[in-house]
Amino acid sequence: MESLKLWWNSLPYLHPEVLPPSTPFTAPGASSSPLPILYVYPAQKHHITSIDVECVRIQAFLSFYGFNHAVRETCNPEMSPSGQLPFLVTLDNRVLAGRQIVDEVAKNFPELHVKPDLDTMAFSSLADSRLKLALTHSLWYDIKIAEKLLHCRFSQLAWPLGPVVLRIKRSEELAWMLNRKPVLYRDEIYREAEQALSALSVKLGQHSYFGGVRPSYLDATVFAYLHIILSLLAGSDETELRKLVLRHENLVQYAKRIWSTWFATTPKRNETSGDA
């Protein structure tokens, strides 16, 4: 598998967005955009959000804060200096990823940003550990399911790069899981996911958002997982995790409410302006 990675990295002419480390980074089209640009993995056909949890998390967070931006889809995380998606290119050509994006939004909307307390960080960590492991197992453990559900993530790559890169990515995801659990016991993974979902359900109760009257970073995190589980796994032979979510009616209605409030009116395009 390592040889496949080396082969992929040796073909820059097949993905010209990748720039050598010594070249100052300028995202394709960034200089002509009147808005900051968020680069994400592609969405499924007729869908609005990306099929990647991290991308949906940031898409939701930017929408919650009304951070005006454009969205561009790419299959190639190597076009980012960090090697990861999503990333944000600001109007002054700064490239931000992960927590840097959150800090940029907080800087622009100080009156709306609330610093998370220990309780909020604990629940966010719970989602990012147990739900992430269960979702990764659902999507990547079985190669047939990965090929069925995630092919659009690499659809922009010329044949045969798409299938090859998907398999490389699957090997990386399996390694990530094994780094956290040396033995992948399916029942244990989903039992821990159910415990996390139960805790989140109790925490949410009948409130509109975890943070009260306004959605927060925790809401962006939980929504990202719930949305991917409920939408992407609906077309999967691996439905156990989705069934676990459906047991918690308040979480299901919560995900639907966020979708209808913040996403349902957004047009599906390769590039969207405003709340994407």
C-alpha cells in the first residue's frame, strides 16, 4: 500500500492543484473570489453538504455564525498545505484549517462567540471519539460499503486514480481505528457509540441546541455526525449505527431542525455563496 502512495505522489501532472512546498500557496481561483473560500470534499448527487464529517462540521459552524463565504469541492486534500480538508482561504490569502477556522470566526463575531466550558468540551470529545470510531467502522471496514458510499468523494479524479486513492484512504482509516483499538470488536464499538448517543440525548433534552438559544461548535460537531449517519448510511448495508441514532427521537428531530433551519434553502452547486 505504501508503494501506491509513492506512485500517487509521483504524478503531480495528474493533480496540478498540488504545489511543491517551496512555492507560495495560492488556492486555484482564490485571487478572483470576492469571498473567503471553503474547500471541502464533494457532496453526494443532489446533496448540499459534503460527505465528510470534518467538512460538514465547519460548513455548519460557518453557517451558524453567518460567516459569508464560497464553497468549492475538491477530491484532493493535498492541495492544502496541511494536507487535509476542509481548509479556508481568506481574502488576504491566509490558509486556515481546523481550530484556525474557528478562531477566525470568533475574531470576526466576538459578540456571538462563547468560549466552550469543560462540560461542552467533554461532550464534543465524546462525539469525536466514540461516534467517530463507529462511523469510521461503518464506512470503511467493509471495502464494498466504502466503494458504494464514498466513491463520489474521489469522483473528480481521473480513472483509475479514484478507486486507487479510495483504497489508500481505507488503509489509512483502518490504521487509525487499530491505533485506538488493537482489536476491532464490532459489538464493543457500537455499544460505546450507543452510550455516547444516550449521553448526548440526555444532555440535549428538549432544548433546541446544546448551548441554549444559539447553536455552538458543539452543535456543529454533533450535527455533523448525526447528519452523515442518518443520510449517508441510509443507502448502506451497514445500518447498525443509523438504527442506534433512530432510537433517540430528540436527536433525530434536532438534526432535522438544524438541517431545515440552516441548510434546506441552500442551492446545491459546486460553488455556493453565503451560508453553504
